[in-house]
Amino acid sequence: MTIPFLFKRISGLFLFAILLSCSPSNMPSSKPSVTETDNSVTVGSMENSILKYVNAHRRSMGKEPLQMLDAASKQAYKHSSNMATGRTAFSHNGFDQRIQNIERSIGRSSASAENVAYGSLTAKAVVDVWLNSLGHRKNIEGNYNLTGIGVANDRQGTIYFTQIFLRK
């Protein structure tokens, strides 16, 4: 692929994705791909693929891979689901509460951040969009060792993505 073609392709992805990045402290399916049972979650293939692409990028920079954390994935899924159903706006509203909920399970973390996005994107495409945004890239490349990823669809099939980053 030539550079102009890649640039057009990546630029086109921005037209189909809306995203937000937050770091305040130190192919689509019709069903949610994270399922909850009691206090645990089962992470689906979309979340695992996002983790694979994020960790491939981190490895290319000599950074340690992120480990998936159930408590963080549960909170990420709840946030994506709330955005998909309109219970909350597409935003980072409730971020501090999500981190507090996670810390009840794992103890205090030393740093946390969050990326959100929505659109008709594959796992690779959402990671590419995040990597082409300064704030999102900073979170992906940050000094974190744990992550949680949650994906939910609205009734029209639009996918809402949340990735939480933590340092423990």
C-alpha cells in the first residue's frame, strides 16, 4: 500500500468513528460480546482482538503487554452498554466511579485512563483510529499494566467501545 492510500483509508475511518480519550489520573455482532455471570465476565472475540492489536503496538515500542482484568472489563462493558442504550451520553461520565468500583476488587491503582469510541468499526479499525489520535495513543502507550475492554451494540448495530487502563 502506498502512503497516500493509507492516509485516505485512515482518514476515512475518522468519518465513521467518534471517540473520546480520558486520562484524569497518575466484526460487529448483534449481541454484547461481554457477558456477566455473578461477579465475573466472559470477554468475547472483539475485546480479545482489540487487546491483541493494542499489545502488538505496545510490543513494537518495547512496552509491556496489558493484561485483561475481569473487574475492569465488567466496568468497561457496563459503560459501553449504557452509552449504547442511551442511559448515559457518549462521554467519560462516571469514569471516577468506574475506577472506584474496580479498585474495590483489586485495591488502589496508581494510574488510570479510558478510551471510548463508537461507530461501525472492526477491532483493528478502532485501535487504528485510537492510535491516530494523540490522547488515545498516549493512553495506549502509557505506563499501565492492566486493562478492561467492553463492547456493546445499539439497536441500529452501532458499536460502542470502552477501554480502561490501570497501573497496579
